[in-house]
Amino acid sequence: MNERIDVIPQVSGSHRAEALAVSAVQTLNSGNDPAQAGLTRATQAMLARQANDGHWRFDLEADATIPAEYLFLHYFMGTVDADREQRIAVYLRDCQKDNGSWSLYEGGPGDMSATVKAYLALKLAGDAESAPHMLLAQQWVKANGGAETCNVFTRITLATFGQMPWSAVPAMPVEIMYLPKWWFFNLSKVSYWSRCVIVPLLVVFAKRPVMTLRPEQSIRELFTKPAAELRKLDRFKPGKLMANAFLLIDRVLKLIDPLVPAFVRAPAIQKAEKWMRDHTKGTGGIGAIYPAMANAAMALRLLGAPANDPDFMRTMQAIEDLVVEETDRTWVQPCLSPIWDTCLMLSALCEGGANARHPAVLQAVEWLFDQQIFVPGDWCDQAKGLTPGGWAFQYENDKYPDVDDTAMVLMALLRAGAQNNEHKLKRLNQAVNWLLGMQNTDGSWGAFDIGNNYEYLNNIPFADHGALVDPGTADLTARSIEVLAMLGYDTSFGPIARGLEWLKQDQHESGAWYGRWGVNYIYGTWSVLAGLGAIGEDVAKPYIRKAVDWFKQIQNQDGGWGESCNTYDDPMLKGHGVSTPSQTAWALLGLLAVGEVESAAVKAGIQYLLSQQNAKGEWSEEEYTGTGFPRVFYLRYHGYSKFFPLWALGTYSRLRRGLPTRQREVMGQGPIDLGPLPVLEGF
């Protein structure tokens, strides 16, 4: 069994942690101010969580599908650890709702695919069909259309385990590898996460494995009709011209698939294998995300890779590194988030008063610089000549740095004074150049690629999750504007001007902005107000007042803010949900960014945070406030309830005392000369 090494040990009793905490307290004079006292306690708690090499990492939790899929993978490989299987089963049972279903997030409605996968995993683990919790699941599934209504990725799993025919799955011929870039569909037109998932799946589709389960492991009881008779599960829809056209193509591809000659298919499989192996060289696994890793491991074994194949071994180890062992149960993360956690924690500590010379700050700065990426990745396909220099999300994901992490890391490094070190200026310059080069032609920024906005591809039957592409979003656009403002640029700078115009057009009638990478409109609106405040936009402008008023209107009676993941399904519910520490902090940071420090809403929000702080000086929340794919996949960042409240308290405390935030102090130094900026088309 793999032993999990916790890189964020609870070291509050160590001499190092005590010394760091004392050092931090000396920079923070709490006096009789409750907000300052809460800030000091939170700072001490967070310093105690820092790893010895200077970084932070918190667990990242998704839904029941990830641990279920982990079991499926080991059944496929024939490497099931019986003890771990039972511990995962405990976790899955703990996640089941009272009505028998499994949801995508805490408090959410039952989800068919999550329920089917969790149920199959429990059957594999030995739970009897007649057990009460299994009977409840059966009733819920049948009452909601049966297992045949699950999504495409679940259908692939069921076909692999012999629970439905492969013909019930949309076509994904491996010959996709031949498609040129000018064609209406090719790998460069889909998002990074889709690319990493699709290529290994092309091999799986070409091989179409079928594992035989024992009769008692079958889930035939979840179907409303015999599973073996299922064929055309995707139907033509009146008025959906694009979707129907793609469905017609799918039907044709299925007809001709058996006719493809070996001399065409074999080289296509080799091409997919080469792409997959080229993207599996690092320790983080392909794309550093779980579904892609599992698909790659399966594909390599189907291609005959032995257990000691280096690429296969690295992939399996990357998967094992995602396992979380708790006292009596085990679950699996979808990926790791150390760079994201570290840069956010560093910004929070700096805004909370930690000095740039503080040992924890210095260590975190060095660790972040060590993670900077200087090798080309898939983003180069649409950014010819752009020099690398960004950051990724995980420990190692060199082919996929992203705009969000790069912007947030840059802001953390600037808050920590990295620009005052002449040896680091070139590194900062490379990161800023990369960020500027990743701007879309419409003025927005996406996450991993430029111009990845071919929305029509979401009509492909395979793409029923609706997240095949990576268009520009308000949160990332505002984040990029904010970091450019910290460097001394204003609205006369072309990239900021174009981004600002895009943001104005993207605002909703309510005054809010949609949050793509966090839940949801609270996250998006905080991100935009933070960017607008940084560039010095006149806060009296009507569009800013609308956003401020919206925040005040949706504040809960307890003084906090909250918003459920279901607002992605029903935008009419935007801004509504049980209060959470992380979302309250976002709302506060947004309001504080545009001058609302003395408002009643801010004071009530601060009081909410102080009332929720525990004896350790931390906060906790059960709700999911992170977004993977809207309506499909959500995340509970275990760190969000830790560093965002700290950040909000620090910002409030400084502003209330008439002191500038650390961000403003940086900006007050005047434009930061990082060296020459890139000369790119459109600048």
C-alpha cells in the first residue's frame, strides 16, 4: 500500500514554527482590536502549516467519482489492495445522500453519473445488491431514468466493465490524430484538460477492452431496459441544427469504423502513443490531472507496456500521490494544488502584515521561483515565438502553465518584494511577457491557451459535459489586469484597455460577473472589483456601483456571503447560499478594493469571519466553493477557508488604520522596470 507523505505537517509544536509565529506577531500589533487579534491568530496558524521547504499545500476534494474511478483503474490493472478498497468504500458510503444518490458537491442534488459510478465501485468492493443503502440507490436511479441516462465518461466506464455495449458510446476514432489544424475539429482546438483526456481515450476506443465481472458485481439492476440492447442513446433534438449535424457524423463514424484498414489505424495508434508518452515524461503525470492519468495508464497497458515501463510507472506513482489516507477512510484527489495554495497564502500573509524579510516569506518566494516554467508547452501552438515563463497549478505540469496561477504568483511575489532583487527582475519579466502574450484577440484571457473558444465543439456527442474549450473569462481577465496595475500600468496600456472593455461587456444585468473558476458570481465579481480597484477606475461609475450594490443586496442575515454550485444550473439563484468563510472573504475583498471599508456590509462581514474563527485561529467549511467544470465537476479546496479569511482580515485591518494595503505599497513605488516588454501582434 502506498504511504501518503503529508507535505504540510502540523508542526505547531516545533521550534521553527514557534519562532516564525513569534516573528509574525511582532509585526502585528493587535492591541484590543478583535479584527487584528483574529488576524494574528490566523497568521500563527498558517505559519505552522508551512512545509519545511517553504510551500503550502492543502487537500483538494472532488466528488465520489474520483475515488470510484481509482478503484476501477486498479480492477482494470488487477492490482486491487483489499484494505484500501474497503477504506474507499467507507468514504463512498459517507458521501451517499439520504435519498440514495450521490451528488457533485456538498448539499447538491443527486447526480446520475456520480451515483452510477459510486454504486458500481461499492458492488466491486462487495456491497450486496440487497443492502439497504444499495436498494435506496437503485430506487433513485430508476426513478430518474436509469443508468442508461448517465454521461459519456460514465458510459465509457460501463462499456469497459461489460455493463453496456461499446456501441452505446459516442464515436472517438483514433484517426483524429491525423486531423489538420485547419479542420473544424482537431486537438489544438480543444482545451488542455480535454486534450489530455482524449488522446489516451483514443487508444482505449481503438482497443475497446471489456472486463468480465462476476454476476454479483454487475449493476444490471440500475437499468430500465436490458443493457445489452442499448445502442443509440444520443437522440436528434428538434431545432438543434449544430448538435444534430454532429450526431449524424457520429452515426456515420460508427458505421465506417469496422471498415478502417489496419494500415490506417495502426499508425494513428502509434501517433497517439507518441503524443501520450511525450506528455508523460514528468513526475506529475499527463496533464497532472486524475482522469487523464488513469486513461494514460490504461492505454499504455492496452498497448502492451510492461509493469516496469518508465512512463507507466511514473503515471501510476502520480496517481498514488493523489491518495488521501484518513483515520478510518481513504479518498482520492483529482490533482494537487501546491503552487496555487502557496501563492494565495503568501499574498494573504503579506497583506496581513508579514514583512518581506520574514523567513516564511523568503522561503515561499524562493520555492515559487523554483517552480517557474521555462520550457515550451502546448500553448506554443497558438503563441509562436512567445518565451516561456509562467507557472502551473501542480508540483509538475511543465507543458501546461496557466494564466491564473501565473498572475496570482506574480502578485504574491510583488507583495513579497521580489522586484527589489535585481537577480529576480529577469524572471519576473519573463512571467509578465508570457502573461501578456496569452491575451486573446478580444481582450480577454483564458486559462491555458490563446483563442481556444470554438464553442460549437461542445455540440459533439462526446462533449456532453459542455467544457471542451477554454474561452476567456472575467475572473482571469480581471486577474491579469490586476497584476499589470501592480506593475504600474494604467488604462492607457493597450492590454489593460482591451481587457477592461471586454469586462464591461461581460457584466450581467444584476451587476455581477460570472465566475468560471470559483463559485460563482461572488467569485467573479470579487475578481473584477479587485482588478478595477487596482487600476484606479473611478468607483463612482455606474457599472461599479451596480456590482457593489449587488454584493450588499445578497449579503446574508448573519453578515456573511454564500453561493451554491447550483447557480451554474439556475443563474436566477446567483449570490444565494449558506454563508461560507471563503465566499465571505471574496465579497469583502471585492468591496474593500473599491473603497467600502467603512460600510455596514463590510463591518458585518468582518464580524461574521471573527465569529466563525475556531480555537486554532482557522476556519472550516463543508461547502464546495471551487469550480472544475460548471454543472459537471466541483472542488472543495481545503485551503480556501484558511487563507482567504486571513487575507480579508489583513486588508481590512490595514485600510481601517489608514494604512495602504501591501498591493498599494507596491504600486506606490511607481512603475516597476522589468526590462523590455514583448512586441507582439496587436500590442
